[in-house]
Amino acid sequence: MIINLNALLRSYIGNSITAVPCTVDLDDLLTSNDLDELNIDIDTLLAYRREVAVIWSFEDVISVRPDLNEDQAWGVLQECQRVHNVNIGFDWTFIETVAERLFPQPAAVLTHHEEG
């Protein structure tokens, strides 16, 4: 997603910015205009563009593959995004499949889970 920072700043500051070549301390600019802690509501941005998004996190990956660490789970999620096919979908099975391809479980672990 691309955020138009110019439009965003103008919506907060207004059009009182003059096009004059100068040096501005970005921290001062943002702090003096109460933009130092800019919270962007992703749902509002998406709604403005008439878009939706479903968010998956590394924690979702870990819930199906607790043997993975956070970095490995993040890698699985990134690979899921890279190979995602809208005709197939993005679901728990897809996450498990990608995780297994990247980080195969030992046969003993697979057998134990299948029996349970």
C-alpha cells in the first residue's frame, strides 16, 4: 500500500506550507504539528480506497507450528505472501503446507501428531 505523505500532512497541517527552499528539522516539524505519534488506521485507509485486507501474523503460524521460532514463523508468513494464489486461498492449511516445505518436521513428530 502506498500512503501519500504529502496529502496526509496537508490534511493535518493544512495548505499554509509555502514552497520556499529551506532546511527543516523533521522532528521539529512533526512534533510542532502533533504528528510525532501519527496513528494510521489501516481499516480507514482501506475503506477510503474501497479495499479490504485480512491480516495474518507470525503468531498464527506458531499456533499451527509451535516448533518454529518467531523468525522462522515470519519467514513462513513472508513465503505465504510470495506464493499466494487467490484461486487457492490463504488459510490454515496453506500456512501449514508452506511451513512444512520450508521447515520439514522430523518423521517422529509427524507420526506423534497424526496419532493424537
